[in-house]
Amino acid sequence: MTKVYCASPSNQLHANMLNEMDVLLSFGSYEPFLKAYVQSFKSILLDSGAFGAFNSGKTVDIVKYIDWVQMFPKVDAYAGLDDISGDWRKSLKNYKYGGFPTIHDSDPPELLNDLIPMARERGGWIGIGLAPPRSCKGEFLQRTLERIPNDLHVHGFALREYRKSHVFDSVDSTSWFRDSFRVRKNLPWLTPAECLEIIVKREKRELIMHREEAGQMNLFDN
């Protein structure tokens, strides 16, 4: 069963809709108002926001990021600052500050041999990231997943579309609130909040369905 973190609430309406949901908070897009909502989330995963910073031409201050992480004493895990441009040596340098490592399709495959022991030291988490466009990269994911030991928690960054075809322990949905725009386009008589509510219900009920499917599989296995 794959856990889905809804990423980066950008306003108070988004944050309120994610009550009792699993949420990814990004340092790059964090706003102070979110502090009041943190206790309402079911669980939290922290990320540096390196991808968004790269797209905007900005950089992430590693020291400020680690200081920000300390604001959240109860989280599932936090990601190390990876270099989105493909400089894996810079990623390794940043990982010295803490956080679980991530392997990218732009990295040399042998880098995974170094990241696996690091992941075990950092709470047993490892990430997988794809350079856009992320579609049609199932072969890379499969090869990589086959090399990662079962004792590690594998998180797929922005890989929600692959959660049914590949075995991840968790992924994050970076476009969950954008999906509500498509709902409103098809159902214009609904308010933006009602459209968001539909998307959140989708996330909650898909999780229930996955649990039921996993339970049925266990019954057949027995």
C-alpha cells in the first residue's frame, strides 16, 4: 500500500482541506500561516523545495533549510537537499548536513551503492526522483527499485502516476489542488472549495481502496 502525501498547501483553504491528511511541506514554498495547521495534519514529510527553486533560478540555503527542519519535531522523515541540475557530487556534499538521500535518473547508476548505506543511517528512507518529463520512465524505476533492499522505505518524489505500476512505500502528489481546476472546468457550478473537497475525497477513498485490496491479497495468501 502506497502512502500519498499531498504537497505544499499554498493558502489557508488548501491547508484546511488537508485536515487529517498526510502532507508534504516544502521549505521552498513554506508560509508562516502553515504553523497553525501543522497539528491538524495526520503526518508530515519535509522537503527542501529544491525542484521549485531550480525552476525559478533560485538556490536553497542548506543551513537555513536544516534550521527550518528543526521547527518540526514530529515528522515521518525529511529529505536531504539534492541538486536538481544533476550534480550528484553537490548532492553528496549537501547530504552531510542530514536528511535522507535521493537517487535520480540523471545520476550514475553506481551512486545508488553509496546512497543505500547512507539511507540506513538516516532513518531507513531513500528517495527516487525523475527529471521532467516524468512519463515513460518505468524501466528506470523498475531497475532502481529492484536494487533497493526491502528494509528501506522508498519515496517517489512527484511520482503519484506510478504508484499502481511500481512498488513505492510513499509518493507525493504535487498537483492535487491543480486537479481541482479540471473539476471546476467540467463542473463550473461548483465553488473552488467544493472542487477541492472532491479531490481530497479522492485521495482519502483511494487510500481506503488500497487498504482493502491489500487485505484481500493477504487473505488469498493465507
